[in-house]
Amino acid sequence: MAYIEVDIDVDNFLNECGYSEITYVIEWLQNHGHLEKEEATKASNRVSIPEQEFQDALDVLYDKWNMMNNEETDLIINISKRY
């Protein structure tokens, strides 16, 4: 069997991975004892302060959608369509 050595920048590789590839890497690390299953869950639950503030604002809007006028709901829907 031939042995080939390839030099790959790990950051570049991971940045190019999609969700399914990242999930596969996490599962591989867990299955080979490099990462505890609880660690991956805890890390995925951590968010930055601005992200948490944004999520809280979205939660408020979600709970109060029926109190908004058509212009406000249209604005939110149009913003979401941009992304």
C-alpha cells in the first residue's frame, strides 16, 4: 500500500466544511475518545452576549407577533427573506 503525506491547514479545512461534515468530525472525535459527548453539547449551547441579546429580542417579537401592525410584520418578514 502506498503512503501519501498531505499538508492541510486544519482551519482552512474546517472553514470549508458544511454542517454534516462538522457533525461527522465531532462524532469521529467522540468515538475515538478525543471529545466527551457532553463537551460537544455544552459547547454548542454557549452563545456570545450579542447573540443572546439578539435571541432574546427575537423571542419577544415571537411572543408579541399578534400585537404588531402589518407594516411591522412585513418589515420583519422582508428582513428574514434577505438572509
